[in-house]
Amino acid sequence: MAFSRGTARFLSFLLLGLLPVSVLGGNILSTSGFTICQNNATVQVTKLNVTYNKDTRIVNFDVAGSSNTVQNVTATMIVSAYGQQVYTNTFNPCDTGMAEMCPVPAASFASHGQQTIPQEYADKIPSIAFSIPNLDSTVKMTLQGDGGEDVACIESMVGNGQTLHIAAISYAAVGMAAAALVLSALSALAAGGHPGASTPSPTFGEVIGWFQSMATNGMLSVPYPSVYRSFTANFAFSTGLVPWGSMQVAIDNFRAKTGGNLTEDSYQYLDNNATLVFQNGATTSARMARRAVSSIMLWARDGSTVTVNGTSTDVGGSGESSSSPSLYSKADHFVSGIEAYSEQLEIPEANTFMTLLLIWAIIVAVIIVFILLLKAILEAWSMFGNIPRSMESWRKRYWWRLAKSLTSLILLLYGVWTLYCIYQFTNGDSWAAKVLAGITLGLFTLVLAWYTWQIHSKAKEYKKLEGDAGKLYEEKETWIKYNIFYENYKKRYWWLFVPVIVYGFAKGCIIAGANGHGLIQSAGQLIVESLMLGLLLWTRPFQMMSGQWINILVQIVRVISVGCILVFVEELGISQTTKTITGIVLVVTQCVLTALLAILLVVNALVNCIRENPHRRARKEREKLKLERDLDNLTPLEPMQNKGSTAYKAPMVAGAPFGDNKGRYGPVPARAQSPAPSSELDLGRPSRFAREGDDTRLMSSAASMGRRTERSVSRSPDREPTLPDVGLGRGY
């Protein structure tokens, strides 16, 4: 096998320099299953396993099959890498020392053993073939009979154990999502329920949404390059697909009791009996890399054993027979689209929805336990001490917090929930699973529709009273209830959460509804993503500048990614080399954007630790202004002094507004005599004032109100009433 020098340099630079790889198989090349590429062949191959170790230059092989007639054959082997034919060789099996196969008997036959490759041939295999992840190479062997007609054809993928579907990438993505969740929670806690407070980007929802985009990009029914298909599998957790063997067995048992068929659609079938064959001809099987490594030690010498109709004969070596287990006797299982994506994770296609449902139920249980535990802690705290005001809201509103958390989870998963429910309707076999899919999808849709109606009603009410919907951000009670839908949007774009929900629903419908039609899926996805990008560029709805450009950048990469997936569509007939390069570009682009989001999360964490919280600062400023206004409105009885100054602070209102500069009142002016009631005048009787005396008696009564009692200091009895002289009249 040989690469051109330019291809080797290009792939080496991109993949080995930029992408993480896992060393699973060492310096080993091995076949991964096989496919029959000819119908009605007279020679049938039932098993094929070939492994080459670079360090020892030993080829281990295990081949089995059967023939209908006795015939001499000539073999032609063609090796291709990334769509380019790099090696061709034609040989006669009789020249290899396997006389028992010359001619091929009309019987079942098998051969296994090992051969040492000469150094001159081993040197022709480039080192990059052993290290490049997801080596996209095939070996095709055809057998021609005496008349030159093809009597058998077999094709197998050649791999090196290196792959981009590794646990380290998934763990890093999970850690990144967890960090985003913690930062979002801390930001919400620091805001203390402050109306209008937005969460710095990237938020937890934005990170999970980006991971879901990469995962769903790998679910389309197109022949992906192996490197991109394996890369997208790292983010399956964001869509609820978590490979868990015991869970899959439980789901299989549930399906078996409710009308499911487990013959070729079960965890046991995938784990033990199937070789997955993807649309691009790539094949894989469970635990293949580990088995390939362990199979190296099964042979300890050059030679082989040929078995014809159960009779074994050693060929070469010391005459000792050797045997090996049937490592790759699995049946071909052709997969594409969502089925290919899920079954490479050892999740049967009929189990996809139930897997998501169980994972969702586990998360819900964790949320409920956490909130109730926090409620118990706060109750105990309040019994033995005073809890902070911000935590008091959590203690009293824990039921609403629980409902809000579950609604956030529904909003986060609504797009992929739609996808798996529709896929369950069209490809599922269990009636109970279909019923659960219908109930949950309908329930989630009703929940989001109810919230949408409530928010719209509030906005309509506020517009009628205030002229706009700004109260959605200013009214604390409304903000606490509904802010998860619009908290990061500007006030005039509060409604944008509705197109976002429709966007997720449309994506799920297109991917699941058009499963098996890659061109329709890709074109539909491109239209939906482009419309969302246009909406974001037109409105620029996010409050914070960071959220503005991060979300627009993510959407641009989504559009580019779906546009690149169009290159993989079979109907367009683009070469395999171009597809592979496009897949590498996609992986690099998405890795760079993911790394950028991770860096921004770190920056947000540092900023939150160093900078004073803006919501707390604004709250303190409002409290200070309120205190100053309250002090200014006071009418003090004693002089007010500023700190550090002996000057009096002049009151806003004089202490004696009707007195002189000493605070004394002047004489009370005479009051005009009120006219007598008409009823009394008519009767000719004197008025009440006339009966009681003239106005001087009233004046005397009023003047006597300001006199001191006998306990007071002796003063003139006719002194005018005065207020205490506190000196406030001298303030000016």
C-alpha cells in the first residue's frame, strides 16, 4: 500500500498536527469485516480476518468459505486509499505453497496461519498508514475462473485502530457542558432574581445546542468519510444517546413484551453477530480494535493450516497445528442515517427514543432530589439562623423552581425529542414505545405552547398599559416566572424564543421524516439554518455584545457545516478524495469553534471572580439613592451635620413657615363672621355665634391654647403663642 507524496503530506499535516488521536492498535493494520461484491458467486467467503504488524512484519490471516465446483482460480487484489487506487497485484494461489487449494475443491474450506513479509515490501507501506485516524482504505479481492470469468468478489476495509471516536473527547465535552452549567447557575445566583439580568455567553443552552448540532450533522443519510462520522459520535450524549449495555438489555426486554422484533434489532445482535456496513463501504464491528490487538499473539510461527471438509493440514512451519477463534464471522448489517449513528454506539435503532426517555427520566430525578435537598437545608437553616434574602426566595418558591428547571430541560431537548419521536413512529416496532413517544411529544408541545401564550398575554397587557412590553423585564414576578425564554434577548425582541422553538422542531422533522434521503435532508437543513442565520443578522437580538457575536458565529458554522455535508451526497457524484478532505475541514472547523467556546467559558469564569457583580452594584446604587431621598424629605428637630463637617445642613422646609426669624407666630388674624344658616335666619332666631358671644371670645379661646400651665416658667399671661426656638430659623 502506498500514498502519493502530496497526499501523505497533506493528511499528515492536518490530522497528525491538529487532531487528537488514540493509540488503540499500535503499528497494526487489519481488516474490519467484509462485504460480498458479487451476486451468484460460485465461491462464497464466510470469514475473513487479516492483520499486519509493522514491528514484526508478520501477516496473520483467517479465511473460510465454500465452492460449488472444482476449479482453478486466479486472484486479483486491489488496494485503495481515500478513493484512489494505490496498489494492484494478480497472483495464483498455487504459487503461495497452498497446494490443497489448487484447484479450489467443491467443498467448504478454511485457512488460517501467518506469513512473514519481506523487508523490501514492508518498507513500501508509509508510516502515516499506521497513525492517521480512521484510515479510509479498502482491499478488494476478486477470483477469476479458468475462462476468465469472475467467480468470487470480496471487499474489506483496512484500519489501524486509530479513531476520533474516543472517550477523552466525550469526557472533555461533558466537562465543558458542566462548566457552562455551573457558570450559568452562579450568574443567576449573583443576579439574585434581578429583573432584566442576562447570562454571559456562552451559556449552558448555547453549548449544548452546539453539541447537538454536531451530533445531528452525523445522522443524515449520506456516505460520510469515516473520520467525520466517528468524530460526530463523540457528541451523542447531548442528544440523549448514552451507550449503556444494561439499559439497552432492559429496553430490549420491554420491546419484546410489547411487539418488538429482536432478531436483527437488539443489543445482543449488535454486540455479537453483526458487522456494520456503512454507505461509503466502511465496516466496523463491536470491540474490533481490542480483538485485533489480542489476536496478534495467537500465532507464534510462519505457516498456515488448511481445512477442507473438516480435514486439517499444516502448510510450512514446524508441523504443529495452530488455531484461532472465529473473530469476524459476523453477518453484514447495512446501515445508514440515524440507524448508522446510533448502532455505531451499540444502541439498536428501535431503542433510540426509549434511551432518550430513560436518560431524561434520570436527569429529572436528579433535579428533583437536588431541589428538595436544597429546600430541606434552607428550612433547617431558617430554624437556627437568618438565611440571606436571596435564598429566602428559593425556600419559598421551590415548587416553582422545580417546574422552571423541568421546563428548561424540555426547552433544551425539544428539537432532538421531536427527532427521536418521529423516528420511533416510522421505524419503531414496539406499540408501547410509540404510545410513549406520542404522549411525551404532545405533552412537551403543550407545555411550551402554554408558556408562549402566557408570555404573549403578559406582553399584550403591558403594551396596552405602557406602550411596550418592557415590563416583561422590569416586573420581578413576571421575570422570575418566564425569563428562561427571553432573558438574553433585547426588550423589543422578547418574542424570538418562538422562532427558536420552531427552528428546533423543523430540524427534527426534516432529519427523521426524510431519513434515507440524504439530498432532501441536507437541502432542508441548509434552508432552515440559513433562515435562522438571516433572522439573527437582521435582528441582532441579544443584550450582550458577546452573546451577539458568539451566537452569530455559531450559526455561520452551522450553515457552513450543512453546506459541506452536501458534498457527501451520492447524487452529486463528488470524488471520494474531495469528500475526505471536506470531512477533515469540517472536523478542524468544528474543533476550532468548540475550543473557542471553551476559552470563552474560562474567560467568563475569571471575569466573574475578579469583577464586581454589576447587578449587585446597581442594587447598591439604587438603595443609596433611595436613602438619600428619604433623608432629604425629613423635617428634623435638630441640626443635621455632614460627616467631617461642622456646618449645618439647611432643611428643605423651614421649621416655622409662618413665623419670624426667631420662629414666633404673629397674631392670629380675625376670622370673618360666617353667615347664619338659612334655616335659623328664616326662623328669626340668633345664630350659634351670636348665642355664644362675639368673635372676641373665639379669639381669646384660640390665644389660650398657647399658654403654659402652672408648672411652666412664669410668663406674661397675655403673651402670644410661640413654638420652641430650636434655631432652625437661623439656617439661612
